[in-house]
Amino acid sequence: QVQLVESGGGLVQAGGSLRLSCAASGSIFSFYSMGWYRQPPGKQRDLVATVAGGGGTNYADSVKGRFTVSRDNAKNTLYLQMNNLKPEDTAVYYCYAKRDPWKVDYWGQGTQVTVSS
């Protein structure tokens, strides 16, 4: 069983930056993919960014050009660099990991990101 622990959330003004981290309790080398979801208040959880085991990345249209997802296998850590933040980015951000393409195997506990206008 692998535990994922997010950190780096907080309150930031519009136009600012934050970097989220997701530390795994075990090796992430063999994970099929990892990434980030977010859930705004009163809304569903949506996919934000993914990074595959081979390094390929995908992003939601709403964050393309502003967010960068990366993984450091040596440190067993996933990152989300968020630049030019907007109030609509306000949400709880969750990291996840998949061992295969079909389901999420592990979730983090979530970290709050609040962007003020």
C-alpha cells in the first residue's frame, strides 16, 4: 500500500504562483501514470494534469500553458507548478497514482488552493 501526501497549497493573489508536491511512501517508478485532479466548492472532481511513466504529459484546456506537471522518480515525488493563477483555479487539489490504465489505485488527502482576485 502506497500513501500519497500533498503539500504546497495556500492562499495566493491572482497572477501568482504555487508549487504543489505529492510525496509517495514508496517507489513511484512502476506507476502507469500519476497526476492531479481538482474539486472546486460544490462541483465535481475534474482531471487537471497527468504524467505517464514514460514522461508524457496531458493537461486540461483550462490550465494549458500555465501549469506544469512533473515527477521525480528518485525522490518518489510528483509536482504541479501553477503559474498565472486565476480565481477559477480555487479548489482542493488531489494527487493520484495508477498502476494500470483502468482505475486510480491511490489518492492523496487533498490540499486547498485559494486564489483571490
